[in-house]
Amino acid sequence: MAEGIPGETTRSTENHGILRRTASMIPLSVWLIVPVEIILIFLLIAPSLISIWLSLVSWQPTFGIGILAAKFIWFKNYIELFTDSRFLWAFFRTFYITATCVFLEFLIGLGLALLVEKTLPLRKLLILILILPMMFPPLVTGNSFFMLFVSEGPINRIITLVLGIPFKFDWLSSPTYAIYPIMIGEIWQWYPLMFLIMVSGLRGLPPNQLHAADVLGASRWDLFWRIKLPLLKPIILIAIVIRAMEVIKLFDLIYIMTRGGPGTATENINLYMYKIGLKDYRFSYVSAGAWLVLIASVIIFVYLLKPLLHKVGESDPRTEEAK
Amino acid sequence: METRPYGINDWARTVVLILISIVMVFPVYWMVMTAIKPLDEWLKYPPVWFTLRPTLDCFRSILGVLDKPIDFGNPGQAAAVPAILKGLFVSVSATFISMGAGSMAAYSISRFRIGGNFLPLFILSARMFPPIAVVLPLLVMYSNVGAIDSYWGLIVAYAGFTLPFSVWMMKSFIDDVPRAIEEAAIIEGMGNFEVFYKVTLPIVKTGILVTALFIFILNWSEFLVAFTMCYDRVETAPVFLASLFSAVCGTLYGPQAAMGLIIVIPVVIFGYLIQEHLARGFTFGALKR
Amino acid sequence: MGIKLQLNNLIKVFGNLVAVNELCIDILDGEFVSIVGPSGCGKTTTLNMLAGVLEPTSGSIILDGIEINSLPARKRDIGLIFQDYAIFDKMDVYENLAFSLRTKKTPKEQIDRTVRSVAETFNLTGILHNDPSFLNPGDLQRVAIARTVITEPSVFLLDEPLDNLDANMRVTMRGELKRLQKDLGKTMIYVTHDQEEAMSLADRVVVMNNGKLQQFDTPKEIYDHPVNKVVAGFIGNLPMNFIDSQLRDESGKLILTDSSQSFHLDISSHRKVIEESHCGETLCLGVRPEHISAEPSKEHDSPFKAVVYNLEILGAENVIEFYMKEKPDIIHRMIAPPEFVPKVNDTISIHFHPDKIYLIDPGTGNVLRQ
């Protein structure tokens, strides 16, 4: 039953107006997605089209003209971006932050998941505590970490106590190091998600394969590297892609901790677009930048997801039904 | 899992985890402490690990409770309550819209496979756009209809951004319902929409609740869009928090922490309520516990 | 042949359920032992405890004189083949076979040689680099067995290995397994719920029910002399018929009959054992379908009247379902030669051979032995 039975049953259509009759000719399956389609058209398609247009013209709201009256300049914006060092720095900084944070979140998440794999005392309570950071709105996390890393803050004090020498470093004003509290905040915020995903993944492993490996003489090391990890690969891949998609969009944390500063030292692409777009009003320029980022992200994700897509195609439930 | 008494190995792991938990909870602890510290202890160095003079002044100042007005020098600082209410209004409304549209679409995708592989992935791709990139064209669009700094403008935007979650999560829940139940209802003469409304939806009640709470949390926590598209009238809770930095009097740690806590508490409560389904939510239905 | 494996008072409890209850068996070196019983009788749990996958609640397992219950699975000299084969589906067949050798850090050339030679023995050379997700159950099973054989364990455990195969494959593989065991000369413990399989393959059979050992003996002994009603009813291609009956003393002869007097069996020869059992006047009479005859013969006694309920024509023989007069709800079975084709609802005369009947104490369920 791949297609539903057309909307209404043909009970008494004679007396209904033309609207009703048209409605019953369109299957229910289409009606159900109309609201979503409307929203998507307004919030996805229209903005995308406008954005593409903006990137190909020269326009700012301060020009005082409608966007359709803007001068068409082909790919000048894009070319200019390639020589804009601030943009390029923001661009690469974004991917640097993404790669580092996702990787570390993954390590911590996996490590913790392995620790709670078997029963242990207080397991449920510990898991509840460990996932707490994920519940925080990112802005509040940013606020919290801002307070932690301030010169007079507890982090500096702890380091002083540990190192034995006075350590009072203004983390968030340092061009080289301000990025670290931000990344630590991001990792703190989201490692619980990786943790939950890994716990779920480990739980879903086929127990008999694990037992078989045991009986065949595998050590715990072997068991992990040669059996569990390969079985977890698809889940790990999904988790990494989903997280990466979100870290690329990182804004709240950086805004509240450093505003992208000092100067432009912690600017990622979103901060850049915010400042250039909404402070300098260079809408066209920024739109082009956004498209560059999107294209780069899509390329990376498709590359990462390729092995998964093969497997999904093989076990498509519809082809199973057809058999 | 085997039921056997805990061995030394197990206790060792618990100890390690307790230590890790302490480290992870520390930022929260610090925030709570800051929110109840008196003004002179905010920036004291060495920091006050545990205040002996807890006070609710920070909360009072932002909530505008006037029996003991504490002015930290920030005009407009007592606007927490309006911000919270506006945030609630926007979040709840957007959740309703997103859930309504999303559930219907999810049903169509799950049962009728509408749009094949393309439509669901297209909806998912909405999450790939950096919000800023969408905000700029939205501002252009909204300015033409006067929707900037408007409630409906923000609500519609939020609904759109959370659609991928509502569609994919509900699809995942609906997929779990065996088709046989629906087919039996159809054989008994129910129209297709009736089946959706009277048969399927009640079965996925929990799924609806979970997805709705999840989306509410996302809306409530959202900052960027509210910040950029509204400047005066529509101030949501996170935006208000950000405003507690002022050029005039520097950073108001205490009130910030207090507001942070206020924002966080509903989220934490709801989050724990749906914690079983968090993995499913964030992976768009790919992983079910 | 010395004792290879000893299970002493093995107990496994899951919460409120006693899955294995004081199991004591001694298995000899090179023996092929089946563990058989209805689902839930504890046979797979026992196997898992032997392999080290489960820890016993109490009791001990002794292999070659050494107690192994506290040893982890990988340190035991035991191989286990799972019901679902548990092939590592992220590796090809070659890697599956090589797995145990790699964990021992065997040099590459040796791994290659061993894997290829074992693959040849099990006819796996052609599919050595195939993805296990695309193999059929027969191939998968051979991979599972080969994978275990490579580790050269001194005891093989098999958990319902033929369950996933279709009927024809099952019969073929049965023979191959028996052959394999003889070739390897190793002790093999084989769990199944199929009593025919258990009986045909094993040197000795363990019958379990509700976690308890019922009988541990050769197939012939179990068939000829089942120890209680459970064993008697479980073993045998068609289940044994059980008839509730009463004892009568008639003119010096001990007669067994039922409430409606539809049969009349002289069991004076069993008098001694009956008196010793103190079971009173009611007995349960057990007789196998293959021991009921429609033809009178010198050895057989007085005929019983039975009404035909159903007739199954199998080609080499016929199976007749019948009931005793006035007890139409209890259906019994007999095996008859292909020429005997009564109609449904016909009344027929049948005979029980008094030497081939089993007298069962209705209270304890034990079979009274001469």
C-alpha cells in the first residue's frame, strides 16, 4: 500500500461545490504536507533565492533602493571574498573549531560510554549528572564560561593552586588563547550528546558476536578495536556529521564570551557574517560568503557520508516491500 | 545485564566517574554561587568558593520586585519578567505550529512515502544553513511586510527552523506504529484523515509530547534569530540575558547568573523528562533507545 | 576414556527463576553428548555456563581435573558455536577464521596457511573473501564451525546449530557433524530441542526439564527404559500414549483396566514391582505408538476396542489417531502397516504387548522398573 486511498471516499460528492471536488481529487498524502511546504517556501526557498540574488548583486539596505533594483555584478562578491583575509581566517577558524570540538566531544563521549557500559553502583545517577550540560541553552553556557575564565575567575585560581605560582591570565582578551575557553565551553555543552549516542550504540551491539569473540580468545582490547568499533562505525559517522553540522553554526557562545574578539581573533564565520552583515550592512557580500560556507560544508558532509549512503540504499524498506 | 554483586573494578569506575562528574558540574555550581553572592563578592580574588552571605538580590533586581530595589546602574535591567513571558509566548506558539505542520507531514512521509527520498532530506537540509545566512534575506522579506521586531515574524521563523526536528522525530515515532492497526481501521470504513487523527495520533501521544518538549526547549533557548530580528518590542529571555552587559556599568555577573538560572531551570526539568528520547531527537530519529 | 568434563551441582538462578537446578553429569573424553529437552528446560543456560558466557550461581565445572568456573571465557579451552552463528559481519570470511589466530599474534604466513587449510576442509575456499551478510545459513554454519575448529579447543559446545536450516539441509548437516566429531575425536556437547536429532547423533543423551536432569544415558537405554513420564513422553518420534488406568485383582491375576472397561490387560508379571511401589490402585499406562498393533499375535493379549479419529497415510506406514470408547477427548496414536486403512469412526481392535508397556506411578511420575 504505497499510495493511500484518495482523500475522501466517494460517498456523496454530487452536492459539493467545486472546491470540495478539487480537494477530493488531490490525495490526502499531498494535503498533509501542504503546511510544511508553505512554511518551507517562506523560510527556506524564498530566503535562499533572495540570498543567491543578493550574492550576485551589489546591495546594502543603506542604499535606499529595493533589492531588485540593485546592480548585477556577477561573481565579484565571491572573488573578493577569496582575497579577504578576515573572511578566510573566519572560514578556516570555523572548520578548525568544528573539527577539534567534534573530535574531542567524540572521545569524551565514547570514553564515558565505555565506562558505564557494564553495571556499576550509582549508574543511573551518574548518567543523569553527566548529561546535565546538554540541557543548557548555549547562551547561558557562554555566560557561565565567561564568568569562569575571567581574570579574577575560578579557573585562574585553580591553575594558581595547581602550579604553585600566581597565574592571572585574561583568557578572553588574548588573541591567541581566547579561542580555547570557547572550545572548552562548546565541548562541555555537547559531549553528553555524544555520550548518549554512544551508550545507545553500545547497547545495540549484537550480544552473540561479542560473546563469540570472547570465547574465541579475544582480549578486551581486541574486543573493542576489532569487533565493537567496526560495528559502531555507522552510528559514529551519523553522530559526527550531526554534531559537525551544528558546530559550524556556533554563534551564541562566541558572541557572549568574546563578541568575536579581541579584534577578530575568535571570529568564526557566523560572527563574521553578523558583524559585516548587520553592523556594516554589507548584505550582498555576506550572502556570497554564506554560500561559500554552505558549499564547502556540503562537500565535506557528502564525502563523510558516502559509505553510509551505500548501506542505506541496499536495505531500503521500499525495495524490500516490492520483493 | 548480569546481576551480581559489585566488584572492585565496578567501584573503581564509579569513583572515576564521580570525579569526572564533579568537574563537569563545576560550571553549574559556579553559576549558582554567583547568582546568590552579594555584589562585593562577584569579582573578589581569590574567588569566593562558597558564599557565607547568600542573597536573592540579583534575582530581585532583574525580576523587578520593588520592595528592595537594588540598582546596579543598568537601565532597563528589571525587565526579566516581560522577557520571560514573551519568550514563553513565542516558544509555545512556534512549537504548536511546528508540531501541527510537522506531524501531518511526518504521517504523509511515513505512510505514503511522499516525496520519496528527496523531500525528507530536503527538510533536513534546512538545518545546514547557518542561521545568519537565513536571517539576512529574512530581514529583507520582513521589512517589506513590517514583520521585523514582531511576534509573528519570530514565531514563523522559529517554526521553520524546528521543522526538521518535528518532521523527522514524529516520522520516527509514527514508523513505530504497526500499519496493521491503521489498515484495520480503513477496512472498517474510516477515511484516511480520520485514521491519522483518531487512530495514529493517540497511539503516538508520548512521541508528540516528547517532540513538543524538545522543540520548545530549542525555541526557548534560541538566541541569534531573536537577537538579530528583534530589537525592542520582542525581547526573549536569552536576549534579555545578553543585554545585561552594559557599556555603562560593565558586566553584571550576579544578575546574569540569576537570569541564566531562570532560563535554565525549565529546560533542565523538561530535558530530564524526555531524556530517554534525547538521542532520538538530536539524531533526527536515526537512533532509538 | 577418562572423564573430560564434570558438572557438579551446577545451579543458575535468574531472579526468581531457577534455570538450572543442581545439575550433575560426568562427560567422557571424546564423547558426543546431546542435551535435550523442551524449550526453557535450561539446556542453553547450561551451555553458556560451560562456555564462560554466564557465571553459575553455585556449583563447579571441572575440565581435565581443573575447576574452570572462575576463568573467563577466553581462557577456557572450550569452543562455542551459537544458534545464530554470530559471524562477525564487519569482516569477510577469511578474517572471521583468522580472528582467533590474530589475537594470539600468530605470524602472518602461519595464519594464512592455517586459514586456507581449514577453509579447504570445510569447503569454504571459494567464499573466503565474501561478505558474511550475503551467505546462506549452510555456509554461515560452516564458517562458525571452522572458526571454532581453528582454536583447537578440547571441548566443542553447539547451541541448536541446525535450527536455522531447512529440513533437507538439516539431515545432511547432521551426518556431517557426526562425522566431524569422529574425525576430530574431541568431546562434543550438543544442545537441541529436537529429540530425534539428539538420539541419532549422541553417544549419550542428557534429558532436562525445568532445569533438572531427568536422565543421562545412551539413546537405546533412554528409549527402552525411560526413567519417568517426562523422558518417556519426550523421547520417541511420535509421543508416547498415556492412559489413566486402574488395578484390579481378578481370580489371582493382576489386571489393568480403565474406568469404562474398554481394555483388560493382564500384568501379573509386574506384580512384584507394583507392590513395592505403594502406588495404590491407579496407575498411568504408557505405550508407544509403534508398540500398538492392530493384528493379534501369539504374544498379544486380549483386544481393546478403539474408535478411529483420524488417519494419516505416510507412505511407508500409517498413523492412526484413536480414542477409547467413552473417552473421546483423549486422543492416542498408533503406527500401522500401510495396508491397514480403517475409516474414520470405525471401531477397531488393537493390542498392547504386555512387555512393551510402561507402568508409571501417577504420584511421582516415575516409571516402575523390573
